[in-house]
Amino acid sequence: MDELSLLDTNGILRQPWIRPERTSAGLGWSGLYVSTQREQPYRAAFDAARSHLVILHLNGPVTVRRGHLGLTRARTVAPGGFFVHPAGKDLTVELGGPLDTVHVYLDDEALQRGQDGPPVTLAEELGVADPLLEQLVLALDSVLRQWEPSARTYVDQVGSLLAAQLARRHGTRRPPAGPDEGRRPAGLSERQLARVRELLTERLGEPVPLADMAAAAGLSVSHFSRQFKARVGQAPHQYLLRLRLDTACRLLRTGSMPIAAVADRCGFTHQEHLTRVMRRHLQTTPAAVRRDG
């Protein structure tokens, strides 16, 4: 899937009363566009878009009215409430007061990926609470606050979880339950895991999309994520980070490569990034690892 752009959204973010603080534009997020902003009161109509829209209210309460040709529904939405609008449908909306929001636009291919049975159609929702969806949206916003290219795999993982939660909790056509529903995935085979490890080792210094890992294992992204964690005990992005840290420590202990070069070789943006991650996860620094090696 290609990266979504502002032109793939329904137009709310292109209005003069919207002041984005940070967006995912140009970051290469597959099938996903995220924007955090301050919105002013307005009433407007928007054409249908190719992307699904999920809006998280960061504060409030505020009254919102919505509909198609007219404003047929109204609700006072509390902080943490969601506004969900499916792709392919026009929208008329009225915002009753100033509001801080996070908008997530999701390509339909990303929503349907990993779903069995008939396609999922999102419901039109106003003010619904979903604590898990809220955590996922806030996680994407947190990545925007301190973006590092090495976080690409993490974004893919969160995006897949977000799509799955939308399909499960906010879809109007859910796939029928299969005989294996609820069973723990068997996990990757030894051969599949070896292929993924080889891919990660070869591309340690660059972002590795989740889709590339899944392709190496011959699985869909959603199935790969579940089976990888069942086999390894970690999500793919956590495993990749550990592999990068382990390799960095080995290079620091056994060679004379400059710390900045080690950081680049292992997929960290710069030396300070490597230092920050080592402190957080290993309670040490590259200089200390080299000195004690």
C-alpha cells in the first residue's frame, strides 16, 4: 500500500479553521495518515473520501452534530470519545466548540487486510468510547512527537492493531467465527523464523516494514504478527530493537568502529538516539559498553 496524503482525506484538515501541529505527511506510513490539531467551531459538508476517518477527542466535552444531507444526529462528546466515519460516504458535520483532536485516516485495504469472510464495513459512530482504540491512536501521536525512521516497524504494528480493533469493535459486517477462533497461534516454523531473522540481519541499518517481514514468512501481516509473538514471545518491532541493541553491543565490545558509525550500522538515527535507547532498555551507554568490553 502507498502512503496516504492529505488529498486522500475528506477535506476537514484542509479547512482554514484547522491548525495541524504535527502530521505523518512524508513519513512513508503505509495506508495511514495521522494528524494532531486544534479545531475551531464550524459547520461544513464534505465529499466522500477513499479513506476511513477516526477522530479522537483529546478534550471537551463538546457538542457535535453529523449526518449526510442534513444534521440528523447530535451528541455531547467527552474527552476520549471517538467520531468514526467510513470511506465512500459524504459527511455533513457541525462542531460546537474549540477542540483538540487526533485524526487517523485508514486506507480500506489496510482495514480489510487479515480479515476472513465478507468485507468489513465501518459503522458511523459519534461519541463512542473504546479504551484500546484510544491507546493505539495516542501511540501513533506519540511517535509523531518524536519521530525516528527506525520506528517504522512499530508504526506498522500499531496500524495493524488499530485496523483489527476497528474491524472487531466498529464493523457492521463481521466475519463468521471459524473453528479455530480463540486458539493460541501455533507460531512460526523454524524455517519461517530463520527467513525473518536473515531479512532483519541483512537490513539491520534501515527501516523494515512489517509487510516485508510477513512476506519473508509467507504470511499475511495480521497472521504474521500473531504467530511471530507466539513463537518468539515478543512483537516484531520489539524483537528488531533487541537485535539492533545486541549487534551494537557486540560491535562496541569487539571493534574500534566509531560510536556514530555503530549507530548507523544498527539502524539508529544518530549516536544520541543509540545512547537514549541503550539507557532506556539496558541502563547503560555506548561509551560504557565499549569501556567495559
